[in-house]
Amino acid sequence: MNLEQVRLILEEAARITNHRQFVVVGSLSALGALVHPPPRMVQSIDVDFFPKLDPDRVSEINMQLGEDSEFARRHGYYADGVTPGILSAPAGWEARLVQVPFASGVIGWFLEPNDAAVAKLMRGDPHDVEWVRAGLAAGVLSAAVIEARIPTVIDCLPKEPASAAARLRSIVGNT
């Protein structure tokens, strides 16, 4: 996907919710900080986001722009409205959001790529690990920054940071 597609779905979400600011947190958050992210980092067809000032409005977004919506059938991608509570992000992630204002007045706040990498390593899904691997190989992520941020994650199970750090070591050892 590309930033233009993210813009379109955020503008549709603005129309639905009457909110103008959205936080993009999934794989496609790379589009906010990187002009040309590695293709493996932007393969997703779902845009994970929430209204910045009213994150509980995601059910409306999912109903009208989600996987089974007319929007998805027409465009081939869809919204996956999430809430900040599902993120296993490092401390201070909100202050590092990357702001992308669009001409329409909608503003995308994109998770900083290293913060996204931490969240992905915490989750540990093979697609998430591959996203991190691609970012490290392309030099758009920093293993040192990711390693330093992993222990700062608060919303997680006790053993998850150690597992995330082990995943990072595995990637760095195989890159």
C-alpha cells in the first residue's frame, strides 16, 4: 500500500466520525516516516488506526470501512479500527508519533518505526518478525533503539519483553 491509500481511508473515517486526527499503528505506520519504505514493510491490506481524541469510535469505522465493507470491496484494502489498549508499545510512544497533515485537513499520526518494531516483536507473529527483519535489512530501523525500548513496554505479560528481545537477537544474528 501507499500513503495515498492511507490518506483516502483516513478521510473516509473522518467523514464517518467527524474526527480529523487518527493514529496509525500497524505495519503501514512505516508510511508516515519513510518516503520509500521497503516493500515488505507495506504489504498489508488493512490499515490499523484509531481516532486520536476518541479511540472508542473504532466500531463505527470497522462497520463502514472494515474487511466486509463496501469500501473494502471497491478498493481492495480496509480499515482495522483498533484501540490504544491493544498496543504493547514502548514508553513514550505517543511523544514520538510522526505527524502527516493532508490537504483535506485530516492529520495522520503514525507510530514511529522503531516503536512499531517493538510492538511487532512483542506480538511475535511471523509476519511481524518479517516486517522488522525487512526494516533492519534496509537500515530504516535501529536494532540498538529497539533493544533499548523493549524493556520499557508496560502493557504486557511478564515474559513478553524477554521473548521480544530474543526475537530481535535472532533477526540481527540472521541479517
